[in-house]
Amino acid sequence: MIHIVLASDRNVIRHLGVTALSAIRSASRRLSFTLLTPPDDAADPMWRTVISLIRQSGAKCELVPVSLDPSKLQLAAHLTPVTYYRLLLTEVLPATLHRVIYMDCDILVGRDLAGLWDTEMHDRAVAAAPDIVFTEWSKLGIDPSLGYFNAGLLVINLNAIRADGSFASALEFSQSHPEALTWSDQCALNKVFTGRWSKLDRHWNYQHCDFLHDIGTVGVRQAKRIASQSVVHFNNYDRPWITGSPHPLKRQYFEVAKAYPALNFSARTPARSYWRMLKRAVKWKMLSWPGSASRALPHRQ
């Protein structure tokens, strides 16, 4: 059994559903999902829909309400207290659980997670893929040579976390040093685990920067093929589910989303303006031109 944790407030439950269902579609082993949400959002009817779809697809699933005081947390329009739930995993998960895969809800799974689950941790508490676009080294106070990881997908050794209290330390750091955080709890985790994390291959967390790199080196068609065989992380402001989005992986995302009509993606988030949609379309077109891979759309966590 592969244990996966996803967290969502009421705004992205259907996107969580796509993440979970895409993982099930690619799985060779049975999956078990723990879904975390704020107590006030636990009664949202979309949760019943998503949980039913996951169970009908052959996976186990449990919804767990989680309380967290947001008053001392670094938040933003796209960063709600839910992003900090990964720091509470040792508190909300049963003590009998020793390893989990944590994933953000802006992820599309295109490969069997069994290989990720079997990752050799080398006695490390977390395994993650590097985030190569991070530059705020002095602000966070870590040595660039030790690297910086993206926390949108983590393999977590819960026994090690329980033993040294490292997630509690990351939460405390995020509350006491908000000025050091560029990307909220991701920076706090990197501070706590500096030089103490195991590196995952990029196909387990195929980020926006990876996609741009491949577009620039092997072209859009080949980059899309690579993405189709990866765990794609849409850590960028231009997501494929936004109405009118020209994202090259939009068809790939909606191949999963539309396979489950109950997710009701007709109600997906609208783009702010036609002008913004047009600019994004032009940027993606420019990125397909030779020598233009460095012209990236704005990066986010």
C-alpha cells in the first residue's frame, strides 16, 4: 500500500481530485489517500464527490479536518494556511504510519508512484527534487552549494521526523522568521533540512522550469512527451485549468479532468482578463522559438 497525503481548502478540491485520480490511473499498487482540509471546509459537497470517485477507482481515502492558527504565518493570495499542513503530518497521521508521499494539488501524475515510494532515503528524513530557480540564499541564510528543494512533492520518513521534531522546528522558524521566507514553509523546510535531504530525479517533480528547459533544448513536442511520463508540477501562475489558458499541457490535464464529469470543471477559475490571456499565449509561443528558453513566465512555489 502506498500512502499519499494531499491538502486542500474548498477552493481547489476538484484539482486535488485530478491529482489523486491521475495517480490512481498510473498506479501498479493500491493507493491510500489522507486528505487534509480546514474544519470549516470539511462539509463542502465537493469533498463527497472526490472521495467517492477515489474509492470507486479502487483506492482507500480518508478526510481529516486540520486546525492551524494562521495569525503568525506568512501567507499570500495563493498561499493559505493549508500549505503549512505538511508541517503537521506527525500530529495528524497515525503513529503506525512510517512513510508517506506528500503532494500539492497543482500536480498531474503521469507515472507509477511505486518507484517513488521505493526511493532509498539514505537515512534522510525527506526526499525531494531541487528547485533550481531559487536565488534568495542570503535571505534564507543557507549555502547555495547545499541546494534548495521544492516541497510540492516530498517522500517523508515519518519516524525520522518524529524522532528529531524537524517539522515542528520548521513551523517555529516560519513563525519567528517571516522575513527570511520567500516561499513560506518551503523555505522553512529548506532551512531546517539544509544539507540533510535526499535528491529525487526531476521526473518525480517536473516543474515549470524543467518544462521550459526542455522546450528550449528539445522542442515543445518532445517536452510534452517528457511531461506525459512525469509527475508534472504546475508551480507557475499560468495553470492549464484557467479558462482560456494556452498552456501546452492543457489537453494532457483535461484528459484526466474530463474523464470524471462529476468534478465539474465547467466551474473552473476564470482568467482575469482577455489581455492577460493574450500575453500568456504570446509568451508560450515565444518560448517555442530557438534560443528563447530563458523567457520564463513568472515562477511561484
